[in-house]
Amino acid sequence: MYYHFYHSPLGKIRITASDNGITSLMLPVQQKVVPLCEEAIDIDEPFTLIVSQLDEYFAGKRDSFNVRLDVKGTPFQRRVWDALCDIPYGNTRTYGELATMIGKPTGSRAVGAANGQNPVAIIVPCHRVIGADGSLTGYAGGLDAKKALLALEREFC
């Protein structure tokens, strides 16, 4: 397991990777909840591409990511995470709309739970999901970060 800290407008983002790809991208709030494993090695090499793409994203020059991922999840979670990547940059969808997108129109709560388990925030844009009333409900990275990411995308959209 490898790790790298990326200095973003949101604070230090911790990125971890295996030999097979990025395993997590955690905003500062999440890092307090999920400690770094003791065997992790601080190294730059596996993170060159994601750092470059994050720089472009925060500069408004990138609207999606194409890095190799090595994330673990149930088949349902992976369907939700794939659908998150179909939400266009600068747009939002409700949990209900996301549930409909994956063919589970009554599954908004399950979609919300899967959304909350997304291990690669920003790369898989779970910040683009909002409540049915348009409110910025739950975000593992914190509502301030969600608000900032949505504002960034609207600014460059």
C-alpha cells in the first residue's frame, strides 16, 4: 500500500494506491475517521497521473478522471459508483434520480448508502448527489467540501 498527500483548495487530500491502482481518495474530514495503515509507504511515483489530473480539475480544466482504480465494493455499490460517473460535470442528481438511473427507482436509501461508501471521492463524483428538495445532504467529506466542489464545477461549467 502506498500513499501520498495532495495539497488541494479543500486541504490535504490523502490518496492511497496498490500496485493495481488508486484505492482511496480521502478528504481531510474522512482521514480523521479512517487512519492510514502502518505498512503504507509514502511515495510519489504511483500518484503522478492523479496529481496532474487533480491539478487540472481544481483549475477548471478537467471534468472527469481516467486513472486506474483498485476499489473494493459489492456489485450494487459498483453499479452506483459507475452511475455517479455518468452525472455530467457541473450538474447534480437526486438520490431518487440516481436510483432510477441504475434501474432501482425505489432504492434511493440504498443508493445513498452506496454513495456514502465511495472510496474515491472526486474521482467518482459522489458530491454531485443531492436531496430530493435540492438540499446538500450528507457527504463523507463534509458538507463544506461538497458545497465547494459543486461551486467549483459551476464556476467552470
